[in-house]
Amino acid sequence: MKRFFMVVLGLGAVFTALVQAQSARGTSQLILNGIKVSVEYGRPSLRGRTVQDMLAQLSPGDFWRLGADDSTTFSTTADLDFGGVKVPKADYSLWAQKEAGGSWKLVFNTQHGQYGTEHEPAKDLVSASLKQTKLANPVEELTISLVKQGSGGEIRIQWGDLQLAADFNTK
């Protein structure tokens, strides 16, 4: 019996370590003209690394998973317009695709809920250009925010001193 309890305690410790190894989850929500837009994502930390080092391994055409653990989920209750790109009402996984010259695109993939490294390009619906800026105050953990911007909204992806952003409006 004592051996049984030791095995159970050992398994409990392993389970606890696995749960703690996962990144924290973050959420952001914006209500815009009665439309709910939300994003839910894993929040990896830099832990002494730089975002430039983290993303330097990506070549043009490669995808960045925008989070940790489970895929990042973007949801909208109505159609949105990202700079002329229509994003229909639905749930998506979000990805950033590195372009030639170091620019980025925000990719909306119809598959969501999968583990964050399981990207199926055949299920990419649309992509929108992202503006890249350098943050004056770097952030340790990846942060994705939805904020009101003029009559529309903006999605901001911040990590280290990198900010990627795209404006959107309701259709």
C-alpha cells in the first residue's frame, strides 16, 4: 500500500510539473459597434533572449505561431475589414507570416483549437498586412491586445521591443 501511495505522489508531481511548464494564457476583448472581437493566446516569456533572436530563424514565407502551447484563437461575431481584406464572422487560429524584406502578414486560418505548431496552410483563409514598429518599453511576455482606434479597432502584437499591428473596422 505504501508503494502505491508513493507512485501516486510521484505521478502527481510529474503532472504538476507539466502543467506549470505551460505558458500562461492571455485574452483580450473589444466590443465595437455591438460586435464582439476577442483573442485568446499563450504568453511565452523571453527569459533573457531577444525577440530578434527568437524570430531570426524564420525565413520569408515561414509562419510564427503567435503564442505558446495551444493555437491562438481569434473570434468575431460579425464580418471585419482589415485594410480591404474581409474576415468573415467565425473563429480562427492566428499566425504571422514573415515576408521578404522583414515585413509581416497576419494570417487567419479556419482551423482552430489545435496545438500551436500544427499549422495547415491549406486552411489559411485570408491575410492582412501588419505594421511593424519598435517599442520604447519592451515587454517580457508576448501580449496581444485589441484596442479601439478611431471608429474601428486595432490588433497589437507585442513581444520584446517588437510591435506588429493592423487596423480593422466592422463591415
